[in-house]
Amino acid sequence: MTVGLTLLLAACAGLSRAASAGSFSASSVEESSPRVEYIEDKAAELKDAVANPTSDAQQLHALAQRLFERIPEKTSSDIPAVSLRGWEKPERRSEGNVDGLMQKMREGLEIHEVPAPAQTQMIDAYLYGDAMRRDRLMRYDEDDKLTPAQIGAYEYTEDSAVAILYNKAMRIIQRFLGDEFAASTAVHESAHTRDHYQGKLNPIEVKKGEKLAFETEYWWLKIVDPSGEKLCWARATLGKFGAGRLKAPDYVGDYLEHLASIRDYGDKGDLASLVDKLGYQDRKVNPFH
Ligand SMILES: [Zn+2]
């Protein structure tokens, strides 16, 4: 009897305060944005002119026009181009295989600063995940065991690890996003393996197990992208907010929104709510007994 712990993806597609205009535009408006500077300058000019008793109506009209011609109507379908110059971008290189995910995880932990509470958790997750890879227990789901909503799964018996599986669509995610963001799922599934061997994973308390894995995944996102700019860039360029030639298939966009939710709930210290929102349920009966 094996039990699968799956990483649900589709359930989160509609989520995310993180995807709402509020938190998104907060990061997309940069101080250096020429568009914002332009609007601020023109607004200041208009204010001065209104306060000046010598300005005539024609001058005010001209100034007002200059301000408003650059601001799209609320109902307009035009989306102003946001300048993404200077944003940190994700490392989009991919090895196109599961080795690349673990290699990237290792590099990430070597190159970046890993905050103290996460250090042991992250390194242990890497060691257990990499042991799975070396034992050839980490692979793409060539037998289509996973549904499209399942991006990854950790399969186990009561006392041994069976497999870490990645949805075949993971290859597309790797190709479009690179191994750095794709490794988030490897981190999650490796964390399950770690927790299983450390006695913190059981088939009854599914939600507790997921919360631990999402915590580790959250740390990964913060380690490789402390400011969140890489994720914002990816969502605005490759993901659901992208409109140009770099826009990736919807599945990739959903994955990015999923990562944004993890960051968002993690920042609030409330990953338990994310686990609930994604629909994970505890079991009433232990399938091993
Ligand atoms: Zn999981």
C-alpha cells in the first residue's frame, strides 16, 4: 500500500491576493519608472498653474490635456506598458531533466544566503531529495499517474520512500521558467521525504505534512528571490499578466500564481490557510493499518 502526497496546482488558480492589482502594482511601480515620473511632473505643473492667479483657462486646459493623455481611461482596453528595466529576472536556464532541479537546489543553497531558521530544514530537504535522485526514485510521471492538477507527488509506504514524481508538464515549466523556479516543486517533495524519515509525516495528518513542505518551499522562494522581483517579472512577462512574445502556456502561468500564493501566505505566516484553500484533507483512517 502506497500513499501519495500530491502538490495541488489547479485548485489555486483562482486564488491569490498576490495576483490582485493591489499587491502586484505595488511592485510594478518603480521609483525610476519614467511613466510615473512623467505623471508626477505633469500633475505638479498643473497644481502650480491652478494655484497661480495669472494662469488663463487656455493654459490650464493645455496642461490638463498633457497630464491626462498619458493616463488610460478606466474602461480602456489599453494596458500601459510597465517598464521592467532593472528588475531582477529568474535564472531561466534549464537542464531539462530532474538532475537539473536538484543541481539548482544545491546551487541556490550554496550561492544565496540562507536565513538561520531555514538552514537545517533546507539542507536536510536537499540531502533527502538528492538521495532519492541518486537512487533513481525521482522521475517524471511517464505512466500518467498524476492528474493535470498534480504537479508533483511523494509516494511512500509506512517506513520507506517509494518515489518522487513530477507531472510531465514539469518539463514545460522548466523550459519556460528555468530550473530555479521549477526547483520549488523539487524542494516541496524533498521536504516530504525529509519529514517522512524524521517521523513528522503520517498519512492521517495530511494538512500538517503539507504545511511543513510549503514552509520549506516558501523559504526556497525567499532564498533565491528575496525581493520578489524575479517572481513579479516572471508573472508580468511569462505568466498570466504577460501579453508579449514571451508569454508562456497557461499551465506555466498557473504555476507562477501558485508560487505567488505560497509567498503571499508565507509572508503572512499563515501557510495553514493556504493548505486549506488548496483543498487538502486529513484522513480518518490510516491506510497502512
Ligand atoms: Zn505536498
